[in-house]
Amino acid sequence: MPVFSAGGRKMHMKFSWSSLTRNLKRDVTTLWFALKHPQTPWLARVLAVVLTAYAFSPVDLIPDFIPVLGHLDHLIIIPLGVWLLLRMLPLSVVAHSRTQADAWLELRRGKPISQLGMVIVVSLWTLAAWLSYRWFVS
């Protein structure tokens, strides 16, 4: 266990996958609420649409059964996107959206489902299949 010093006292920090995933779900839900906030900058709004649509999609772009790559999006891409977007937003937007996200998660005990994300992922897979077919036939 890592040891950190806080105010002269040593604190033992225990790593927990469940708290990490819970915080990630809260932060993605925070971004989902930030999309609707009028003070959200347009670039952050566009990037948040893409990230939340993908994160809440019931279908993965890279299926989880593919070794290593299947979990790459959950372990690297989504957390990095969340980290970047939370820094692009004004603190007041993050605070207001986080309050909404906490209340939403408390009431519903789950994440939203993104139909847009599912359509995007299925469309990308269909395009890849069509391009592969065209390449194979020609």
C-alpha cells in the first residue's frame, strides 16, 4: 500500500477498483449534465457529446473479448477524455453538473444509456465491414 504524508501524519491509501469506476461513472455523468449547461464552452460541449455518447453506449467500438484492446477504451481513452474535459469546463459548471450527477445517480443507481452512442458505434462497424468487403472484392 502506498504511504502518503498529510499534515505530518502518515496515511495508508488503499487502491480500490470499485471506487475508481464509481468516480469515473460520476464524472462521465457530470459531463452529461454539463452538456446542457449554458456556460459550457462549445469545444468542450462537442467533445463531451462524443465522450458521453461513447461511454454510455451499450455497444463498444472495440469489443471487450478482443484481448488488451477491448478494455483499452475503458482503462485509458475514457478516463483521459474525462480528465481533459473536466479541466476545460469552468469550475462553476463542474460544481453544478456534479451536484446534478450525484442526485441523478443516487435516485437511479445506474448510468444513462446513449442511443446516439450505440448508433455511432454500429454505424462505424457497418462502415468498416462495407469497406472491408469492397477492398476484398476489388
